[in-house]
Amino acid sequence: MHVTPGGNSLYICNPDSLMEIFKRRSDFPRPLQLFELLNVFGPNLSTVEGHQWKKQRKLTGSCFNEQNNQLVWLETISQAEDMIRYWSSRPEIRSTADDTRTLSLHVLSRAGFGKSFQFQGREVTTGSSDDYKASLQVVLDNCVLIMALGTQFLSKPWLPRRLKRVHEACVSFQQYMTSLYEQEKPSSEKGSKDNNLMTALVRASTSQDGLAEGLTEKEIYGNMFVFNFAGHDTTAHTLTFVVAFLATNPFVQDWLHEEIRQVFGQRISQPTKWVYDTDFNQLKRCQAALMETIRLYTPVPVAKWTGPSTQTLKVNNKTITIPPETMVIPSYAAIHTHPRFWSPDPLVWKPSRWIVSSQGKEELLVPDRGTFIPWSEGERSCPGKKFSQVEVVATLAVILRSWKVEPVRQSQESIEDARRRVLQQIETDSAQVLLLQMLHPERAPLVWRRR
């Protein structure tokens, strides 16, 4: 329990108690006062409760489907091919974080809005850029500033040029969403077969029978912003962590490469022939690398609170009473590294812990409920969970099919010392900014070599 004049916080590291909190959504709601800033483009899943949340959850839930995941798979493969081509052509790469953000932005652009862009590494990016892409990039890069100050304040004529550019990006992004909405409405009425998120949201704006309440135009804009906000840096930061960990562990790289060869066989050199429906679920080791990374470095911690009422909660064999307006926070770092659930070596990055044998086949470990909660649990769990899994797994399959990565050695440094140095940087140079991320990944340059 953390007690301060500004409020009380209770940290929970008990799986059963955590699952009870997630289950009792009415007793332990989201502290919406922390999420009001996300209303910048309109009400959305993160900023509403009660009837409005149930409506939006039902209507937006249909957006994240297997057809959209197929789109994510194909676009990620295309982007990752260009990214590894760029990485492998350079003597060293210091732009891993920037480049994974570009990949994530482009996947979101295609799967979210139906817009495709060619990947360009940071050092070869040209000055020209699509207005939509440029505005979305500025909006996402400055989302905290936008949410804190608001678009109305940013329109003040006396603000410095940098803030004016942020406002111009907000206006441009809003105009693009409005234009796309107007284009999609007649297409949706005619039964458009496109599977991007905007198309799905427009379909949800009008019920099939014309009687049930659909999404409003503002709710569509609000949810599109939140989908982009939630899915952009979370995936990019996770990929940055994964790549850094891989550079420290050639054995895991070989282990993943072995699976990639087994799954794709003669198709390994032809990613355009990789099939989401049959290939994704077979890439269990690649999924394990993702799971192990977010076990240790969960990008987005989620808090609950008791609201205006006193609540009780069973912890072990005791029932505790929690005062009103108390933040109830899952202790992600503690639960994800607790020796009782993650032995041996709970603090070590070891993707193999996620692979278990079942009838002679490798299967992905299913952790005990409440011991692994990076996407939250219950009705308010992350709707884009599968979206992010597909994106990371497809990226790993592409970049590891023919290449391996290692740290660039400093003067007189052995490769073993270089790997230890990068591992130490991961552990000591990572912190929560808006999300949990490596603060200075450019200080650990990497080199990609063909196998």
C-alpha cells in the first residue's frame, strides 16, 4: 500500500486476486480521469464506461478479426523485407528503434486506413512524404503534448512554430479521417470487402437492422486515434527489445531460425508465399520470443481503482477492505518474475521456457491465470492482442530467415563482452516514459550478417 496526500495506491501480486479484480469490472473500473486526455479526437473505448463502453466494445470488437490479421500479416512481411534489406546493407545499425517505429506505422496505416507506404530506413528517408503519413507521424510523436494541451489551445497564433506544426498535423489528420469516413460510407453500404479498421468501424456506425445504436462519427474518429496510439509504440518498443535480446544470444537466434526453416521449407526464400492461416500458428518459437520479452518488459501497465465506494478483495485466505478512490495496480514486474511461477531463472530472457512438449509436438505454454497479464484480462483486455502478435511474429520470421544479428564490437572487445554490454544496457537503460522502452538503443549499434 502506498499512501500519499495525493491519493492511495494498492499494488497486487496475487494471481487469484488479480483475476478477481479484472472480473469485477463494475467494482474495479478504470480510473477514467487518467484517460480523459485520450478524448482528443472523440470518445473511445479507453474513455467511456457503462452502457457506452458496452456499445463501443461490441461494435469495435468486430474490427479485430482474422481478415484484418491476414492484412497485418501480409503488410508486415512486405515492410520487414524492406527493413532487413536496409539493415543488412549497412555496416552498423543505430536506428533500430526508429526503424521499428516506421514499420509499425506503415502496418497501422495499411491495416487501419488502407494506405500503403514503402519502408525507408532513417538514414535514407527522403524529404517528401504523404500528407496523411506525415501528419499521423507528428500526431503519434507528440500525442502526450496534444492530449495535455488540447487541439484548441494548440491553435493559438502566438505559439512557437514547432507547436503550430503539431496543430497543423492534428488538423490534417482529422481532415484525412473525415475524408476517409465520407468515402467509406457509400462503400460500406454497398458491402465493401476491404478489411481495414476504418472500414470495419464505418460498418459499425449503422446497425444491420437500422434500429440498434451504432457508433457516431466522433466515436469512429476517437477509436481510430486510440487504435493508432495504443498499437504504434507498444509494438515498436517491443520489437526493439526483442532485437536487442537476440543480439545478445546467438543460440536463441539459431533456435528460431531452425523453426522458420521447418515451417516454410522451400518457401523460406519466398515470403510472398507465406500463408497466415497455416503458418502463423506453427511459429511457436517466434511467439515465445515475443511472450518472453513482454513478460520482462511489459510496455503498458494498466491500473484500476475503487471509485467512490469501499471494496473488499480476497488475498490469499484473508479478505481486505480497500478505501474509496484507491488506485489498484497490478504489480506487473513482480507477478511476471515471481519465482513461484517463472522458475528457474525468472529474471533471465529465456524464450524456451514458453515451449512445452505435447504428444511429441512443441506447443506454446499456457501460463496459470493471473500470472501473465501484459494485455490485461477480462472484458477490458486489449482488443488488438492478436494484431500485435501477428505483427511481431511475422517480423521475426522475415528478419531471421536468412540473417543473424550481433553487437558492433568496441575497440579490443570480444564478441562475448559485447553481448554482455548490450544485455547490461537493456537492463539498466530501460525506463517508463509514456511506455516502457529502451532509452538509448542507439548506444548499442548492431550489425546484421547473412547466414
